[in-house]
Amino acid sequence: MKADSRPNYTILEVQELDVNYGGIQALKKINLIIQKGEVVTLIGANGAGKTTTLRAISKVVNSKSGVILYNGHNITRRQTHEVVQLGIAHCPEGRRVLARQTVFDNLLLGAYIRSNQAEIKADIQRQFELFPRLSQRRNQLAGTLSGGEQQMLAIARAVMSKPQLLLLDEPSLGLAPAIVREIFSIIENLRATGVTILLVEQNANLALQIADRGYVLEAGSITLTGVASELISDERVKKAYLG
């Protein structure tokens, strides 16, 4: 369930962010704010810049200009591994599990920045409790899992770094409706544990149902923002994204 009241602590603030791919400007003066404990969703058509926004925050790509503040600290020029250490985890589109490693080893590798082996072991067990299917397949090679199971593993692996902020890119892509509902239930459970989530999702209707707030991206620019319950009833959003 959504939180009854939003916390007032800003965990992430993006200011006037520009990102170029060669001669193409992928993001244009992006501004967004996420409060601790929120689920915030980015919606928009393919190519709008949603994935690029997540990749810029996690430092997979560099920004041309602008500022990214995390817990009040400027992380604009940090490296990817530093951002992970600070508490930001990125679960990318396409799952990208380590196909030739077991489920257990994928989870173990998700905790590579941590050193307390007892805590890591306990957290792997928590992931198995949150994702019972993974528990049943702990010794199975990740590449042999179904698409839904691989998505569960990708999320669980990201959570193993103990993030404060989780960037989720298209978690329902290519999955059957029943599995999508299960994935979204897991996202809500993660929020209940205190993880703040920035969600990019092709299923705008489902994303807005679980989000606190949303941003609409069009051609690299934010064109609309608001409380999710208002966006889901906005005629412009309905016409463009909700069908």
C-alpha cells in the first residue's frame, strides 16, 4: 500500500540535467525530486529518455551538464561503483543476470561491496523468503530460469547491496500478466521495508497505481508531473499512455 503521508526528506534531486549521445541530446534540462520512502515513476514512449535518466543517476552514462544530489551530496562526477557504495542500486532493463552462475552466486555477487559475511548470508535468506521461487532454484543456473524468475533474481541481486534508492528499469517487460502482478507486489513489499524506488515502466497504468508521484517524459524533456492519482485520471496521460 502507498504511504499515508510522504516523508519530507529529499533523497534524490536532479537539477537541469542534460545528457548527449554523440550529437544527439537525449535529456534536456531534467528536474526531478524524490522523497525518502516514495515510489516515483517515469512514464513516456520508447525513446523518451527514461532509461537514460536512470543510467545518468547511476553513472552508467555521464551527463553533459546539470547536478545530481543524493542525500544532499553532489554525486554528478562520481563513478558507478562509488554510487553503489553510497546506496544507489540500478536494476537495468533486460535483467542481465549472470547466466552461467547459480541463483545463489548471483545474489552473493550482488553484495560485492559488503564484507560482513554473516549479514550477507542472512540477507540472502531474506531474499529467498521474499522470492520463494528463487529459494527453490538456489542451485540452478540463472540462464535456465524463466523470464519472470530472472526478473525476480535481478531485483533481489540489486537489493543485496542494501540500497536506500533502487532504480528499476522496465521490470514487467515481456512477462505474462500473472507474473507482472507478482513483480509489482514485490515492489510494494520493498517499499514497505524502507527502500525508495524510482520506477521506469512500460505499463503506465500499473506504475501509477503503486506510485506516489510521477513524471512524464517526452523527447528528453519532462512535460508533466504530479501526484500519481491525479496523473492516472489526467486526460492527456490517458490518451497518450493508458489506452
